[in-house]
Amino acid sequence: MKVGVIGTGYAAKLRIQALQADQRVGLVFVAGRDRDRTAEFAALHGAIACADLQQLLAQPNLDLVIVATTNHHHGDLVQQALEADKHVVVEYPLALDVSHATQLLALAQQRQRVLHIEHIELLGGVHCALKAALPQIGKVLYARYVTLKPDRPAPRRWTYHQAEFGFPLMGALSRLHRLVDLFGPVRRVTSQAQFWPIAGEPDSSPYYASCVCSAQLQFYSGELAEVTYGKGEAIWTAKRTFEVQGALGAIALDGDQGVLIQGKTPEPLTVGGRRGLFAKDTTAVLDHLSTGAPLYIQPEASLYTLKVAEAARQAALTGTAIALELP
């Protein structure tokens, strides 16, 4: 296969490494926003630099395009690749606009092209351990998922840019998607979001020094859940915890460690690591294209979670609860 990668960051690097380790892949092309940076990146990772997206899409017999760049560019890049009749892999979110994302799924179906939205959180050891242990705690009553990341000073890059990263729970869609994957459709969402400006910069600056976003979800199946995502200079302690309270016990995960609580003595859970997940995702796509092996996630599932994230954004803007219909 011939594969094109759009992006020159961390995810693009891991994608290229995974592609080059697979014997089914021949040439790998790279395109980015900065021509010099793209050339340097391609030379460093053994890929072929393209001057722009058009040159990449024009490569003869190009099979697959991987979009691994700034969130707010995802939708437009995916659309151009699909219109060029290429199979597409994109890091979540598919787009920052739900209507555009919906149109892209329809376009992929019309062109009979694969559109795979990466959700490697579903492949990670934490999620797999949680899902395996869930039946042991009976009916789930409440779940709480918290990720906090100190960053001091906050980097002046797209992940701290209002438009380029998007609403926090859209840009970090996996935080909601873990919950939707576990508990199903969401009935009602409330949400709060706060951003703190960079000291000395005008209020109109699109960059921020810190953000914290929290959403409360009520599921159609009865569970209640809360998700909190925060990063930046206002965060002083790192935290990555997932707690699930059930009728017969509880599960508590802290980082890559977990316990099952059903009595006085908690039982340790075996939790796998997070290394190699981009390689697993890449291999799954190549398997699907080569042999028709099923993918671990369908694009409709990611689109549904994007709709939940949009409901959280609206709830934070209006201060009201947003109801969602069953998909």
C-alpha cells in the first residue's frame, strides 16, 4: 500500500513508525503546513515530503490518507481526501462541527471509502481492565472520570487555542467516549467550562493559560456519570482517575493501577499499559483494508459521542441542561 500522512507532530511520527514496520506498506508520503518543517520531518523518519496536500493526494495509486494534525483542520482535510477517493484515518474528533462530521460519514458511504476515526483509549489497558471487571460490581450507579494535567508555563500551541483545539470535551473527545462506550446513549447533559487567560495578554487572545471543563451525564440505562478535564497553569497536581460505583462493589483506577472493591480487602486489577496503541490502531486499519477484518470501532459511534460533546458545549454556554434523543 501507499500511504499519505498529514501532520508532522507526535501522532504523525508514531503513525509513520507503525506503517514502516508493516510489510504491507510501501511508500509513505508526508504533507504539513510548513514546507521546511515537513521536509525535515520526512527526512528524519524515512518518508517522502510533499509540498502540499494536493501533491500528496495526486500520488499515483495512493491507498490511504492519515490525518494527524490540528483538530480544527480535521474536517476539511478528511473531506478533501474522501473527494479524492482515498480511504481515510483521522485522529478524533472527526470535525469540530457536528453537521460537518455527519456530512463526512455520508460522503464516505457514498464514495464507498473507509473512514476510520481513531479512539485508541478503547484499546488501552485501563479501559480493557475496567470493561472486564464491570460485570462483577452489578448495576452501575455512578461513575467519575478525572484527568488533570499541570502545564507551567502553558505552551503557546494549538492545544491551548480556543478554535484550534475546540471545546475541551470535543478536543479531548475520548474522555466522553469511554463513558458512552461503557454505558450507552445519554439522556441529559449539564456542563461547566472555565478558561483563564495568559498573563499580560489581551482578553481577545485565542490562547489560554488554563482550562477546566466538567460535564454531568444521565444515561438512558440509568447511570449517572461525571467527567472532568483540566490542563494548564492553574492545575497543580496531575490526576488520572476513573471510579465506578455499583450495587455489588466498586472499581477504582488511578493511573495504570486499579482495584476491585467488594469487601474489606480490595483486590488488585491487572491493568495493561498504554504503549503501542497507535501501532495497534494502524495495524487494525491495514488488516481491514487487506482482509476485511472488522475494526474495533465504527465511525457512527464517534459521531454520536461528538453529539454528546456538542450538548455539553451548549450546556456550558447556556447554563441549562441539554436533552438528547436516542440514536
